[in-house]
Amino acid sequence: MYAGKTSSVPIPNVGHVHINSKGYVYWEDDGKWDNERKRTVDGRKSIGKVDPDSKGHMFPNKEYFLIFDDTNPATGMAPELTEPPALSKTLNYGAYIALRTSAEKIGCIDALQKTFPDIWDRIFAAALHSIIAENSVAQDVSYWCFHNYCGLPAPLSSSEMSRLYEAIVKAPESIPDFIYRFKESYHQQFPESDETVVGFDSTNQNTFSENIGLAEYGHPKVREGLPDINTGLFVDENTGIPLYYEHFFGSLLDKTQAPFTLEKVEDLGFRKLFLMMDRGYFSQKTLEAADEFGFGIMCPGGLNFVKDLLKEYSEKIKDKERYYIPDEDIYGIRVSNVSACGNNYDCFVYYDSRRAEDERATIHTKLEVMKKNAYSRKRYSQKLHDIFAPWFEISPCEKDPETGRSFIVKENSRYIQKCLDRAGFFVILSNMHIDAHRMIRIARLRDSNEKAFKRIKSNFDLSKTYSHNIRTYEGKMFIAFVALIIVEAYRWYIRPELKAITSTTTATTIGELNKYQIQLKRDGSWMPMYAFTKKQRQLFSHLQLTEAKVRKEIDQLRLRV
């Protein structure tokens, strides 16, 4: 009974409503215990489909009218909500206590409480939803909180989530204040982090918004014809935990923004840092700004001093006795006093044989694809020539009667061979006088940044943003930053488990912990439904959480149901 069969009605605001990605609306008042299955069975029922032309309304089906028998038949109005929404009588609890403990140990909770004393618990709850629910949108928070304890006495409604985003950015200095406080707490937990190695990188998000000033047409990684917003991130390469983030205009290049970002970071008290940066940041201004810190920066292959270094050392470096670094399975050498951008630095030349094989295979694949693309054209033009240069030399000829093609394609074998010869080599420029062994170890930790961005885009579903208000966007991204701190702290503490078995991932451990449930007793208190499993006990032990300690936490809960 959808559009055309009945008028749309307001979506009920009693019980709990869940709207899936296709617009179907499900309702439930609580789960039901199944004696045969010995578990709680989801009691939700389909009650209709969202009305796309009327916000907050839906087209009801027959089940809707059976459930809401006191609905006014003339208007289809469901009873109004007089009390705040309640929680289920059975809640997932294990993931909450593990992530909260991780956040406390790392100093995130303390920084939240001091910066956002009135709303810190809601920020934390929304961050937990981002981590545990994965790829879920804010509209699902209320439904998710109904089944999962997240530190709140009742679920957050959609309107409360909207107000939360606004409240986060109400005071412009609140987010920088949190970053500063968290940095101080973090350094207390990791004293050596005061001189830590920080990976610095940025990414961009496509956005449908035309109202956010940061959204501009630039250089998106995923080209969808949409404006984008850039996000820069500093990550401790040892722990993988992010320490700073900021947004900047989508039209700006990484190397253009980098000097301004480094200036802000210095103002926040980051002094003794070693910055590890990708080749996209290479510029004279970036080097001048980074010189305030220690830095290492990957060098683009087209720079003259890089070409000179590779020409001089490409054969020498393969001397296994002198330059091989067994721990990293790579050849490396440090070259002092290399002139770059008007100053002298140390350069590190490396050759990775495995990387060389991969790069050569990539080059051959690229050539095949480009050749196929070129042969799909019919007419010669200067633009065609420019597209495929310098890999191919395309020159005009008489039209071939069989193919209809008016040009010939010839591989630029000299250029291709030069690329194949350079495969596996890379150069790092630095102002730090350290040995080649230590520098490559630092450089290879840089994938912490990539993992962090992957979590923001994939796990937190923020590869695109649909926010049309800068305050909402900033609020969402701050929650994502907090969520990233929490999940990476959790990963750091349980790292023995993640390293022990290759099939063990962050998601599988959180899923295992989330099976630890609590249920309501008749006297209003809560109790665990089951004892720890062997796997849960192992995971909790890394956080110094015993069964007795968790049980004590549960005994203190007093929640509305």
C-alpha cells in the first residue's frame, strides 16, 4: 500500500524506526526472546516506504495500520511521543567497553570532557556508531543505539544528531582546543611521542554541496564532475593514531597548502616532530616551512638532482656487501650535501627489487592499455599526439583502407627503457643526518596515513559528503576524527592479536566483542547474558579488562527502557 494507494503519513515517533538505503521503513518496540533459539529475535516490521517528496513522511502499508490501531484513519497520524525513546532490554556491550577503555587510556575521553563538557558523551556515542556500525549514516544512529549501549541513557534522535553537529562548532576555538588537549594527554601516554615521526598527507572528498565555501573544483582522486574538499591529516607513524587535521579549499594543491598547515601546527605546540611527506608536497616553500622541524620528503623523479643521483648510484647501490639493508630487504645509501631549492640536504637513494618488478609490470600493462586506446581512434590530430606522448610517437599517414586510421603508432623505446631502468629506485630528501637504515624504516611506516584515510572514506562512509551546511560538515568531520583516534588507539592496544593471526582484522575483533551482551533484570539492574568467550577474554586482557571489572561496570548501569 504505497504511493497512489494511500496518502503519505508522518513517520511514527514512538518505538524505534529504521530506514534502510532503499527507503523502506521498519518499526519495532523491542526485541523478543526466542526460547527455541535461546537468543533475542529482532522484532522489527516493515511499515511502509519513505515519501521522497515530503520530508519526515512515508507511504504506509497494512502492517502500519495494524500496529498503530489508534491512528486517526482520516489523517493517518500516529500517536505523539510523550517520553524520550527507550533502549532495548538486550544490548550489545562488549565493543563499547573495549573502545571506551582505549579512548580513556589514550587521553581522548579526558580531552573531550574538558573541551565539550556538556556534549562530550554524545560526541563519543556518535563516534562509536561510526566505528561499530561501519558504512552507516547518521540517520541510523537512533536505531543503532536502541540495540547497542554507547554510554547514553537513551538513543539519539535524528534531530538531536543535527543539533549535536551545530553544538560542536558553536565555539570556533573548541576543535583546536580539543586537538591541543589531546596532544598533551597523548604525550603523557607516549613520552617519546614528543619527538615522534608524523606522516603528513591529504585527501579529498567529492561533495554535492554548493553552499560550503571550501568546496571547489580541483584535483579529485575520484572524478565525478563534482566539487571537492581537501582534508590534511597528521598521523603518528608508530601508533597510527591521528594528532591533527584540517580542511582546505578543493582547488588547492597539497604543496600550496602545506606551508600554511605547518605554520598552524607549530602554533598548536607541535615542535619536535619528524615529518614524512609524499612527493606531492615537494616545493621550495614546503621545504622552507618544514625546515622548522625534522623532515623527510619523497622526491619526484623529474627533478634534475634526482636524475643525477640515479645516474651516479643506480649501479653502485646494488653492491650487496656495502648497501644492502637485510631487515628491510632493500638497498640504500645516504648522500650528503645535495643542493635542492637553494639549500643543502642529505639525500637517500634506495633500490627495492620487489618494487621494481611491480613497477615494470605496471609499465607494460599501461603500455598495452594506451596502445589499445590509441588504436581505437581514427583521425590524427595534434591533441592525439600530445595525449600519448612521450610513451608513443604518433605521426600522420595516408588513410588505411582497412582500418580507416590516418596515423601510425610507434613505441618510444628509448623513453620506455629509461622508465623500466628507473623502476624500483626512489629518493628521499631530508634535513636529518641519520643513516639509510633508519630513514627507510621511517618511510615505510607512512602507510599509517593511507589506512587512516581509508577508514574515513570507507569505514565511516565519508568518501562523499552530502552536507549543505558548513557547520554540519565540520561537526561530522570532527566526529570522524574522534572515531579515528578511538579505533586506532584500540588497534594499538590489541596489536598482539592483529599480528598473531593474519585473518584477524579490526572489524572481526569488534564483531566478536559486540557479541558480549547485557540484559535487563526485573529490579532495573543489568547483567551479562553470557560469560566471556576465549577470544573475548584474550582481547579484553590487552586492555586490562577482567570479567570481574566489566561486571562491576555493568552493575552500575541504570538505564531507561
